Amino acid sequence: MKNNKAIIFDLDGTLIDSVLDIALCMNEVLKELNLKSYEIEEYNYFLGGGIDVLVNNVLKNPSEELRQTVSKKFQEVYETTLHSNTKAYEGVCELLQELQNQNFNIGVLSNKPHKFTQGYVEKIFKEFNLIEVHGQKEHIPKKPDPTAAINIAKSFNVPCQDTYFVGDTKVDMQTANNANMISIGVLWGFRDEEELRQYGAKYIVKEPLDILSIIK
């Protein structure tokens, strides 16, 4: 029988620190095509919306042909370097362990392509029971559309209004609010407190374990 406690996490910038791998891979593609590359820190503001948004952000109004070329090449390069620098943020594994101890249903929802999302979760969080892990899929709208988040809550048999949604960008706060979930914005990821509050974060946390005081 399923319990009535549920929490859904964004992946990049929330559970895992992945910006270095993403930036290195995209810069490799951009340099190969003789296009402008970027500093690692600039990618903090390019991420959160999935590969299409990332490509549009680095290319600035690209042609459709160039957009597709960069997207394809990036995915090819990124897949070969999966996990090389990416790691869980400090405190995240301890948080997941405590949530598991409290019998929370734990989900992951990312705008990263589904195969990459699954790959990272299986590699980094294999000891945890993350039973609903979803990345971007062609047949389901990506965040901030609430469809996928609502589907996860339904699979847990937990009402949306009782489900926590944790993320680091405006996209995550919009998703939580669109799904009528309890939004928790994190400050160790890609964006700042101002953005999270502007887009409706109910709670703001500075460290992963701070979440435990909210859900108690």
C-alpha cells in the first residue's frame, strides 16, 4: 500500500551539479563549428529548459538547420562523457536517505532527455528507491507544463496539493505552481533567490537538509 507522502525533484542544479559537463560538451561542439563558445559560469543561465532551450541560448536566433546540427552534435558528445564530472551536490544523498527512511515517495522530473536523466539517476543514486524518474519525452510536454508532475503524483496516489516539488529555476517554480504543488526553491543550483521568489517559490532553502524542516 502506498503512503501519502511525496516529493519530486528537478535533476540538474537540484540533485546533481552538471554544469561543467554540459558546458564542456557544448563548447566543444561550438568550437568545432567555429561558433562563439562561453565561460562555464555563463551556462548557469542557459540551463533549465532542456536541450532546445540550451541550443537557442548559445546560438542566439539560429536557423533551424544550425539548431538541429548543434543539438545533434551536442547529444552525441554529451552521451560519450556521461558522468565524467557530474556529481551529487553535498548533502543530497543524506537528504534522499532520510526521505527514504521516512517512507517518502520520491520522484525526479527533468527537462533533460529521458535517457540522460535515467542514466544519471542510475549511476549516482542507484542505492535509493527513486521509482518515478522522468526526463523529456516526445509525447509529454516539458516543464513548466504540469502534465508530467501531475502524472507522477497520480502514480504515487498522493494529491498534488500534498506533493512537494523541489527545483532551482523559474521553470521548476512555474511547474510546481501549475501543478498546484508545494514549491521549494534551492539556492545551490543555477539561479538566485530573486528569481525563485519572483516565480512563486513557497519555500527557499540554502542546503539540501534544510528541506527536512519543511516537510516534517
